[in-house]
Amino acid sequence: MKKFNFVFIIAYFVLLAIPALTMPFFFNAKNTEKRELANFPKLVKEESINKDFVDELDDFVNDRIGLRQVLVSANTALKTGIFKHSTEDSIIVGKNDWLFYSDTASDYMGVRTLSDRNISNIVSTYEMVSDKLEEDGIVFVMTLIPNKNTVYPQYMPDTFVKTGNNSNMEVLSDKLKESGITYADVYSRLNSSDEILYQARDSHWTYKGAFYGYDEIMKSFGLENAFTDLLFEEKNDWDADLGVMLYSVNAKKDKQIYPEFEFTYEYTSHEKEPDSIQLVTENESASGKALIFRDSFMNTGHKYFAQSFEYCLFSRAYPYKIDLAYSKEADYVLLEIVERNIKNLAIKAPVMEAPKATIDVKDLTMADKNDYYLTFIEENGYTHIYGYIDEKYLNVDNDIYINVDGVIYKAFPIYEQNLLESEEIKDNGFSLYIPKTDANDFVTEVYIN
């Protein structure tokens, strides 16, 4: 018995020592946590002893301890498998091993994060964009891509209870349908299908889901899609983003549904990865030029558009540089954004020259100078004027006009959250781009209609 106890004790301490003993083999281990690992600390900083050396050394060791990823993954598998609890605050563990982004919970439950005026501001802003582009013969389409749990609520945990209120996307999509903007209702197309078109452990749709979205958008463009009787092949080979974040090295491959088609477009941009900030594709067998403002849902979706147009520019840059439609001679412009990011439409105005108003100032209400804040910067090749006005002047859908040295411009009703250093999403702002001026003392007045 004593011999057994001695062996047990030795084995116990050997197991405890394994992570430390194997640490040298993991100094250059792959980081799957999407953060920068701690560096080995310096004993001396700025010619004095580093008081944080011990804490920094602890961080370094914790990041590179032997078998760390295996142990972390095992802990995650235990908690998610038995307790259905995520070890990542950014991830919700749902039913049947489905995973969801935590920041989609408010949309799922119907907790509004945008005011009615925010929604109205978004619609008014992109009506101005649409009017300008359509006036110049360019087709403009907007589409909102639903969160995964909006299409497949049955896989969300029962602990997330819906309020019964309409979400940001439901309210905004209804307003867009009533507006003068051409709106591609991708949600209705996806929701009407009995197929599973999103991935269980990824935050995005499959290539087949992306195809349905593409087809609906092409109809809104007034165009036929470029594929006839497209077939798909299912494989379990996808590195799912949420799965990798949560389970690290032990993440299962997720199911992906690939199109069986030989694409003939070519990448002509320096960057060629699907998630690049800017991608350019060309297809000499197609016609038309498209400018597509997109997010990560176009990582799979961009292939279909690239095949369908002679030239495509896919941009993830923000704010949206609408004036690229002119420099690239686009025939079609698409703004695609996922539901969880709709709030971004309310906090940064698109880049294009503000339209000059034909309205008589006598028909407008001039704001007292003490009731608004206005400033400007030189940005994106323009003079960017922005600020905010006292809410007493505003109802749900007021228009705001800015008089700049006698020229009346209609402003985007957008509160520039970052420039104004606000932690809140406010709805009483204005923002406009005018031709660049060297004057620093131009006279401005703010009017409301």
C-alpha cells in the first residue's frame, strides 16, 4: 500500500509538472484567441527596475504554458457539453451545439437600441444617397442580412426570452420598404426556406444561403442571376469562426455547402483574401460595373457577384465612400450590412458631396446659435462639417439644412459618434461633406424643416 501511495504521489506531481516542462515547445505556438500574446518582460524599463516584472512574467507564462490550448479546450468542452455554458463572453451556447454571437441577443429579444428618430435618420440619409445615384443613372440597392438567431430562433437557449417588441431590423426594414430606396428583402427569402442556410458553429450563412441572398439582390438590381440550375455539394471541412473562438484546437469542422461551379472571374486587386478591406474582380465574359459596400457575409457571397459583373469593387471601408461610384463608373451600387451592425448606419455619415437645397429659407426654422454645436475638419478630400442641435427643434423626421456662406445644403441627419466622442448613439446630429475650402471662417447657419 505504501508503495502504491508513493507511485500515486510521484504520478500526481509529474502530471502537474508536464505543462511547465513542455513550455519551451510552445513559445511559438499558434495563437487562436484573436489577441496579442504577452511578450517576455524586461527587467529594466526607462532606466529603472520594472515594478511590474512579476505580473508581466506571470502573463507571459500563462500565455505559453505547455499544453495550454489543450487544457483550455478541455475546460471549454466540459462546461459547454455538461452545463451548456460558454467560457467566452462573446459567445452564446445554444441547443444542438449551435453557437451565436452574444451581441445578437438584444436583436433576438427585441430590445431596441435605436430610437425612432435614429431609424428615420438612417432612411433619410440613404434616400439622399439613392436619389443622387439614381439621378445619375446608377442603380442603388440596400439589404439587411439577418442574424443567425433571427432565422433560426429554435436553437437559442430558453433563457433568452423575447419581449414581443420589434427589433431594429424589423422596424428599419419596414421603413425602407416604404421609402424611395430599392430594398432587397433577403430575410424573407431565407425565412421562407426549409433548408438550414447558416452554419451551426459559424456566425455566417453557407455558400447556398449566400446564393439565395445574391439572387434576391440581383432581382432588386433588375438583373438575372448568372447561374442556371446551380448544384451544391456538402462537406464537413469548414473552420467555423465561433467554434474556433470557443474550442480552439479542439474545434470541430463545421458543415459547408459549396457551389459546384467553375468560376471564371479573376482578382485584379493586390489583396485577394475574401475578408480584405478592398477586393477588385474582373470577368471579361460578363458586363456591367458594380460597387459593393459589404461586411463579412460577403466572404462567401462575393463570388457570385464577381462572376456576374465585368468589374466589381468590394469595399469593407467605413464610412461608405459613395463617391467611388463616380470614379469607378459604377452602374450598380449595393449596401449590404448584417443585422447586428445596423447601429453603425446611425453613427457615421456616408462620404459624398452634400446636395444643394432648392428650398427657400423663409420656409425653414433657423436655430439659435446657442442651440447647436458645429465644427469641421478636412477629410476624404472634402470639408466635413458636423455637429448637433438641441432636441427641442426635432421630431421623428425633421430635415436639417446648413447655410454655408449663402449656399444651402441638406445635411445627413447623422450624429458622428466617434468624432463627437460620445459613448451613446444619439439622434440629434448632422453631418455633411462640401467641396474643400481654404477658408477657416465661413459663415454658417442651421435650419430645420
